[in-house]
Amino acid sequence: METSSLRPAEARPVPAAPEDAAGAPAHLTTADRIELLRAMLLMRAIEARALALYRQGRVPGSFYDGFGQEAVSVGAAFALGPRDRLCPLHRDLGAHLVRGVAPARILAQYMGRASGVTGGRDGNVHFGDPASGVIGMVSMLPDMMCVATGMAMAFKLRGEPRVALTWFGDGATSRGDFHEAMNWAGVQRLPVVFVLENNQFAYSTPLSKQFAVDPVERARAYGFPGVTVDGNDVEAVFEAVLEARVRALAGEGPTLVEAVTMRMHGHAAHDDMRYVPPGLLAEWGERDPIERQQQRVAELGIDVDALRAAVDAEVEAAAAEASAAPMPDPADAVRGVFAEGEPVPLGDGRAPWSGFVEALS
Amino acid sequence: MPTMTYLEAISDALREQLRADERVFVMGEDVSAFGGAFKVTDGFVEEFGEQRVIDTPLAEAAIIGTAVGAAVVGMRPVCEMQFADFVACGFDQLVNVAGKAHYRFGLAVPIVVRLPSGGGFSGGPFHSQNPEAWFMHAPGIKVLAPSIAEDAKGLLTAAIRDPNPVVFLEHKHLYRRVKGEVPPGIYETPMTARVAREGSDLTVIAYGAMVHAALEATEQLDASVEVLDLRSLVPLDEAAILASVAKTSKVLIVDEANETCAAGAQVAALIAERAFEQLDGPIRRVATPDVPIPFSPPLEQAVLPSVDRIRDACRDLLDY
């Protein structure tokens, strides 16, 4: 990997996609490859539906999505076992879907309904379903790097074969919590995977104003490897995170996985993206992660149109269910600040990768 | 019953919880090999090992942030900030991550952050602060501030067993200065106020080191002065405060913290709102003026609430 010649003033050079798109990957069955596509389709369909609801005034506040970045959250979450724990970011809806959070609860979350994951206490993707082993993010970035590091510390202290994983963006690498978590995880050789979701812009700020050297280069300075993958190739993201997980479980410590992608929508729905250089969106549009996976799956002889139709129907039903759900009771606004009694342990999320299913059976 | 210093009582609580509950571990800067800057965890690593007495990098945000992570997967971390002042570096993790998790999605975060706080010995602007009010203003965090050895042990035990984030203010000036009988074995002190001395003419409300200043200031007064030790700031024992004011009709509130929006300001607001009819004089406050805590002894003594200032305020009120 080149370091000195890296010029982050320009958009990150993107690693080449696999030439043989239909070539069977080492760790994925046909069912896995379909599931990866299905999760990405579901993420995009939910976010498209939610964006429409936002424009109709039915989603309060602001609306953030991960359009174009679906492969990063889906691919990484797919590499996690049921007892692993994760802290997704606001463009990582796919991680929640892989772990099994129902679309109706997610749409209700956006709409501030009582049946949303936070019952209306927090908005958009600021949620984590404890039953799925997911910790919700906060808006101060990348705070969850420290939290994931702490989960990994507990796993190591107890000698449990589990990993923690968290995502964060290019902008978040400028804050001190990035350094504190990277250093801590490196010093203690913790089973944690850091996924840097490099989507070219932090709100309107391009990489050239964020760092002088690509942050993936920093990993080595903290004593562990940093690898760059094509963040628009869901199978490549999966493979990189799977490898990082294997390293973590072998006691070899953390890995920084940089997934290079592009935020195809504005920072939030209000953002017209006037700061994005002409042509960049078109260039990345050619590399759409869903199109790519759809082509692979189609070449396996799968009816992707039927898959798409099933996903769309599922999202329509979820939207109807969420729209019919009641708003929260105002009296609930002052409840639940403090916990009482023994905490309920986090649940184990869905872990659909065939490798885990086989290991369990 | 054994007699212990305030510091020994804190160590005792930690040691007993480490023995009783395998989920408990302590971490912080220099807490392991060195036993902590104030020696609270002296000898711990020999008994419990480096896995449970963890020397961390110099990283307050990560100390608190990793504690949150460990807590949500079933551990009971007890973090030490080397000085309470340094919690400013971990403020965000405590206030935004730990404090809001249960409200947002029902996720309990059982962590304790120990804060060696307070001034009086030339610590200067960065080793003398009383930051408790910062956390009173942040929903979801309990705030404890014991004044005597027995309560220091019992409240720290309660904090470690509590399912919420708890900041535990241990006043550095009390560490070796205050001694008292401490029950052996495990016990919890309730997060309520304690009547440190009963009285009927005037109530002095204080917590932490100021309880001792209040007791000393009112010892020789020719009046019956009640001293109420709050012990817990969140939850705040409103019933005990109102009951004492109803009994005496006069109240002085003492904070070692900077005056504006201090814990005592909240207590004053509570009394003004809920006990106005019982008052027979203005609510008076003695606190540190809104300046950083200066280093040089004459400067520091000029700003910290002194026994004389408290006594003068009591006399004014008694004469009112």
C-alpha cells in the first residue's frame, strides 16, 4: 500500500472490483449471496420509503440515509456471530436489518411512533435494539469506538470467543476518541474491529480538509493492521471483516478496515450537495453496490426481480403498520431516565451467514 | 467496630465488592502497580491481579467509554479519575453515552466513576474542583458525595450495585483527616440525606467536606443548629430537606463548589418553591465565588467557604 504518494485532496482511489464477478467466493454460499443482496435491497427500500414519508411531513426532525453505502453495513454485519456485539452508525441501517430488527419497527422509529425501537425518545437511526445485541449510537462521533473497545475488553477479560465491531466515518477520525480507542485497543490487543466508512465527505467537508494522511495508515502506528476494501462490494467488505474477526478471535488484536464508498445523498434530506464536484456522483453511480450484487446473483440463475418485489412488498406492509401505530403517550416523556433492578442482558442478534449456521448445527 | 479513615473505608468497599462480585473490576491511571495517586487501590493488584485492577492509558474519554462498553455486556466497572477535574475530558462519554442510554432504549449502564474532588491544599485550578453540579444537570447520572467514613463505604457499595451510571465524589481533604467507625462486611447506605446533628433553631445543609466545616462552625453557637448532610445529590432527598426546614424555619446552604448553579442553588430553589410558608428568614448561601480555585494558600483560603464565614452567616440568620 502506498503511503507517501497518497493525495487525499482528491477522492480516494478505489480498489478494483473483482474481475470475475460470478466467481464463487471462498466463504459464501449461494444463499448467503442472496441474503446479502436482500439485506441491501431492504435497506434501500426502507430508506427510500422513509425519505418519501419525510417529504410528506410524516417523519419529524431530519432524515439521514446511507444510499450508496449499503454494502458497508450489510457486508460487515454479515461477518458477525450471534454473540458478537456491534455499534452501527447513522448510515448503517443494514446492520440492524442483518441482526433482525423488523422493518416496521424501524419505520415507526423514523416516524416517532410508540412502536419504534426507542418508542419516540430518539429519532432516525439513533437506535440500537438491545435484544439484537446492538448498541445505539450517539451523535458525538466516534464515541462508540470507545464503547466497542470496552465490550471487547470485557470479552477478553472473561476469555469469551466474541468480538465487538463499530463503524465510523472519515470525519470522525479527526476527534480524540478515535485516537483513544485505537490506542487502547492496540495496547490491550482487544478483539475489536473498527470499520472506517470513508464516504468522501463529512457533511460538506471533503477528505482534503479532514486529514493529511489517510487514517487507514494510522493503524500500523497503533500496532495493528489497517486494510482498505472496496466499500461498494458487499462480498469484499464481508471477507475483510471476516478476516479481521478471525484475527481478533485468535488473540491477534484489532483491525482497522477502511471501506471506501460514496455518500450518494446529502448529509441529511435538506442538503443539496452543492459542494460535491460535478461528475463525482455519476462516477460513483456506476459503481452502485446493489447493482453489482444483483448482477452476481442473477448470474447464479436467481430471479432477482422476484426478490426485489418481495422486499418492496415487505416494506409497504411495514410502512402501513408503522403508519397505523400510535404516537407515544406524552406522560411517557419523563419516565425511564434511570434503570431499576438487575439489568436485562443484551440479546444475541440474528447471524445469518452460513458459516455460523453450520457451526451451530 | 473497626475505625477507619475515609480513604480506608473507600478501599474497603472496593475490596469487598471485588471479592464478592466477579463482574467488578477497577481501572484508571496508575491504579494498579502504584495503587492510585491517593493509594485507594494500594495492594489491590496483588490480591486481584492485573485483569481486575487495570492500569489504563492516559485517556479519560476511553476510561469512561470502555467502562460503558464493558458494563453493557455484563461487567461492573469502577473507574478512577485521577482527579475529579479530569472528568472534563470524559464528560461526553458520561453525559451523552452513559447518561442517556437507559432513557433512549432501555439499556442499563452500571458504571461508577470515582472523582477525588475538592480543594484546601494548594492543588490549584486543575486539582481542586467540585464538578458535581455538571452531572446533576445531566439526566440519567446519580451523584453521591459522602462526608464520613461509614457512608463512604456504604454509598460506594450501593453505587457499584446500582444499575445506573454513578459519579462518586470523594473529597480529597477528607481522605486521611476524617476517621470513624465503619461496620465490617458488606452494607449499603441509602441514597438519602442524614441528620449529622439535630437542632431546632436553624438548618445548615451541606455535603462532603462542608459537613465538617458546618459542624465546626456551629459547635460553639448559642443556638440549636441542625446540620443536614445531603450524601446524595441525585437523587436529592427533598423530603428530608423540607422536613428540616419545616422544623427550624431558617436555612443556610453551604457549597464548596462555585456558587452559580451549584447543588446548593437547587436546594435553595426547592425550599423557595415548596417551603416558602415555613421560612422565617431569607435562604442564605455560602459557596466559593465564581473563580477558578487559586493555588497560593492565602488566595485559596480567601475563596473556599471557611468556618468563620459559615459561622457569621449562621449568626446573621439566627439574629434575623
